[in-house]
Amino acid sequence: MPTIEELHRDTDSAVAVAAPNSAASARSISVPRRPFTPRKKKKPWKSWLLFLLFAGPNVALLIVFTYKPLLQSLYYSTLQWNLGSASAIPVGLGNYVAWFNDPGTIRVVTVTLIFTVATVGGGMVIGLLFAVLLNRKLHGRGAARTIVVAPYVLSGVAVGLLWLFVFDPNFGITAALLDAIGVASPPWYNDPHWALVMVIIVYLWKNVGYVALIYLAALQSVPRDLLEAASLDGASPVRAFRNIVLPLLGPTTFFLSITTLLSSLQSFDIIQAMTHGGPLEGTTTMMYQIYQEGFQSGRAGYSSAVATILFAVLLVVTLIQMKYVEKRVHY
């Protein structure tokens, strides 16, 4: 029977014999290499052709229906031209000077500012409150979400006509509710201030569902782990919402601030259906003034000047938001 030392000697000799054979077999195996073939660069004209194939129709629509009317409006603003007239007189910046010197311009700008601040600020606050409420597990939550969002998809003219009956001082629902508590109905149709309040209420009722829908989608993407960790650390729901949820909603708030501002400054249908800019031009915004001057008074050149000013205001406000407000947004 072999001893342990003899077994070790036999094992070492076997490894020594096998090692050269394995190295030789490894050297004998050669992996065939593929010949190097340089990649063919795509031709530039093919990339441009592919770009035009996919983006061409959209670019053409933008040029025809957006940029061309914009340039035409800029050109018409330098003319003294009545709508339908075959001749026009170049006046340069005369229409702009006339608008800034018009005594009614201050009133129109004031109405526009009040309407915009109330609808944008109020819409975002109310929409966020609705989103927080609809994000909870409540009975009938699906039906409540549908009710909140449904007015946004309705026609602005239909909404305005419907709310005319609601605010009717004699037979409206508002008058009946106020009469039940012994309060007389405000003169919604005859007082410029109350008429502006009425239009703001209707605009908020119609568009707050859009804000609530966007905020609701953002709330559902907030990580629950952060809220649970804050709760374990003893943070109250209000403090967790202020310090965790609101910063995470920063990109959504920034997006809504731009879209709702642009929509508010261009609001027309509800004002046209409810007040026609009155009474005493109490609800005449810059957007509605463009319609009045162009299609009611026939001053197409003056109307184009007001439209150009409004476009410049929208552009400047949007650039300011993107440059300064976006810096405070945490993505």
C-alpha cells in the first residue's frame, strides 16, 4: 500500500506532464479573425430626406398656419387698413402709438391683468387642492374625477350660455341661493366689476379640471418611500406635503404656469358668450379688443397692432419664466 508521500509525488508528476500538453493544445487552437471592414457613413442627403419625410408635414403646417399669419399680422400692423378695403396706407408705427396714447388702453390692460392673475393663480391653487383630494382613497373617487375634469372638454360658448342662466338675477340658481339666506343678487350684468368676477368664476369652473388632472398625475408619481420615511421621523402630513411633495411638483407647477398663463391671456369664447366685453368694457381684455377692433370696427391694421403687442407680451413673459422661474425647479 503506497504511503502519503508517494501519492503526493505521483500527483505532482502527473500535473507536470499535463501542463505542457495543455499549453501546447491551447497554442494549437487558433480563433479565426474576421477581416476589418470599415462602416459606411450615412450620406447626409439620406438623413435630410428621412427628416423631411417625418417632420416635413408638421413643419409645413406650422409655416402655413402659424408663422405666415404671424408675419402677415406684423405687416398689417404698419398699415391703416379697413377690413375689406382694396387699399391701405402705410403708417409705420402709427397704430402702436395710437394704442399707447388711447385713454382706454389703461382700462383694457388692467382688466387683462386682473383676469389673468385671478384665473392663473386661482386655477393652480384650486386645481392642486382638488388633485390632493382626488388622490386619496375615497368612495366614488372615479366619478368625482370625471366630474371635475368634464367641464374642461366642453365648449366655451356652451359653458358661457349655460352660466348665463345660473347668474340670472331674477330666475338664476345663484339668485335663489342668495335669496334663501336673505342676500340680494349682485348686478352681474350691469356692473363692470361684478361682470368681471362672473367671467372669472366661469373660467375657473371650466379650466380648473385641467390643472387638477395634471397635478393628480404628478402626485401619483411621488415616491411613497419618502412620505413613509417622513412619517416615521415624526413629520406631520402638512409638513411632509410642504417640504417633500411641493418641491417634487416643481416641474409640473412650472409647466402649468406657462400653459395656463398663455391660455388665460388668449381667452375669448367665454367673454364673447356672456358679456361681449361689457358692461362699459368691464370685461374687455386685450384678446377681446383684437376681435372688437378687427371684426366689429373693421380697423384691421389697428387690430393687428394690438395682436402684435399681445404676442410680444406672451413671448417676454414666457422667456422670463423659462430663464428665472425654471432655475428654482428641481428635476
